[in-house]
Amino acid sequence: NLAVPSSISYFWNLGSVLGACLGVQIVSGLLLIMNYINFSALSFDYSIILYQELSMGWFLHNIHMNGASCFFFFMFIHLWRGMYFGGYLNLFTWWSGVVLLLFNMVVAFMGYVLPWGQMSYWGTTVITGLLSVVPYFGDSILNYVWGGFTVGPSTLTRFMALHFLIPFIMVFTVFMHFIFLHNKGSSNPLGVPEEGGKTQFYPLFAVKDVWTFFGLLALLLFLVFIAPNALGDAENYNEANFLVTPLHIQPEWYFLFAYAILRSIPNKLGGVLALVFSVMIFFFFPLSSTKFKSCSFSLKHRVLFWCFISCFIFLTILGAMPMEAPYILCGQIFSVLYFFIIFMFLL
């Protein structure tokens, strides 16, 4: 029965929620893969058959699709909680968490192409095309990823294999994350040692975990039954057509902040570097020179934190907008602010 700080709030239950999300995604994914054909000529048709004809197929489809959104939603909040309360000071726990975020992004991106819808095809074409900026070997790497000279059946096979395998690597990384966390112990809202103020995990925090599981279940069921397509793109219910480009290509909502940064920079190489650094920058948080373990005791860091959250939200909104005035200029301003705020936060 682990002793934990008595002052921690429901924000510290998000790790358990994320574990439940990962479990839901793996189980629903295994059930879906039994009725999926990774061949471009049939993938879209079988996705529709699975949704309309298979018993409870619509439920599996909706819970897997919306489960990914829930996974990212709670993962972002978990990350922000670590920023606010100094979770990044636990070096290996923080780094393993950022690795899990990267794995989740890769898995979600590769899963996005599998329905072989119009937005899946063109989104994959645009994002994988960024590999061509790698000096000397870019075109060779891109052709290997595609399995040819364009996104096609070989791409689908490669992405299907990785989409299936990487979640099991994530499970191993989650166990490492737990080990690092339990070796050092949880942080707390006060940011100070609470050796004398700890309490047993059971029953108080176990009951809080149960309540957060009910919250996750309620959110998932709402999305599945009431608003299954609220977070998706209607264009993806059209079969992929390499002859017709959608008027506006955009990824899923959880990639929009990085997508807005990517397209805010006219230079292709510069945009790719900014895109990669927008996520990789979280690895540098343990190098922060701040003396405060919690933003609660630093007005500067508290203001910067909420400015960062606002900037992230604005970039997400701008990423869904067409490439035209005034969204281009706004995207460039908030992209600069995104990195500036993080830089100031680390000082």
C-alpha cells in the first residue's frame, strides 16, 4: 500500500486515466484488426462494412476513434500539470512521459491512414512528404516509407504493422514510467517534501481513481453515442482519390498546434524543424533554472503557464483554418510566442 502526499488533487489521478485509455485503445484495436484488410482497393469498403454490417462494429469504430481523442486530451492535461507543479524535476519520469507522448503521436498518425479516406490519404501524403527535407537521403527515406513513389498499398501495410506493434512498446514504456515515478515519489501541489504528511493510497486515492474512471467512461460514452463524429472530419467518409485534392487539408485536432507552427514558416526545412522542436522542446524542461518546484509560488511562472495554455489553444484553432489572411499572420505570431513563452518559462 503505497504512501502518497496527502495534498495531491484529482490532477494526480490522470496517470491512471491514461492507463485506462491505453487499455481501451489496445483492446478495441485488437477487435477491429480482426475485421480489417490492409489493401488500398478494399480498406475503405471494409471500413464501411465494419461500421454498418458487423455486429457492434459501429461501437468499436467510434470508441477507438474517440478514445484516441480522449487519450490526447488527458495526456495534454497530464503534461501541463507536470509543467505547473514541477513534475519535470523528476528527470527520468518526465523524459519517459515525453517519450510516451511521441509514441502516441506516431501511433495516432499511422492509424489515421488506415481507413483510407480522402483526408487520410492526403494528410499522409503531406506529412510524410516532409521527410524529403532530410539532406542527401530525404528522397530515399521517403520512397522507402511510401514503398514506392507515392502513398499506396505498401504504405498502408507498413503503417498497419507499426500501428499494431508500437502500442505494445508503449506498454513497456508505461511500466518504466511507473518504476521511475515510484522510485522518486509523486510531486505535490505545494512543491515541498511531505515526508510527515503522507497517507496510504488505499482507500482515499483508490476511490478517487474509481471516480476518474467513471468520468472517462461518461466522456467516452457521450462521444460514442451522442457525438461520434464531432472531433472527426467529414471528408474522411469519402474514399481516397489521388486525382482530387481536398480544398483544405488538416490533421486531427491533437496535431493542429504543431501543424499551425509547421505552415507558419514559408521555408520547408525551417517549418519541419519548428514542427519537430515544438514537441521535442519538452525534453529540455528538467534543465530549467527555476528555484520553484511549483508555479503556485512564482507569479512569473504562473502567468507564463497560462499564456502558454492560451497560445496552445489559439494554435489549435488556427491549425484548422485555411491558409489565408489573417490566419497566416496570426499563426506566425502565436508560433513565435509558443517558443518564446517556453524559453522564458525555463529561465
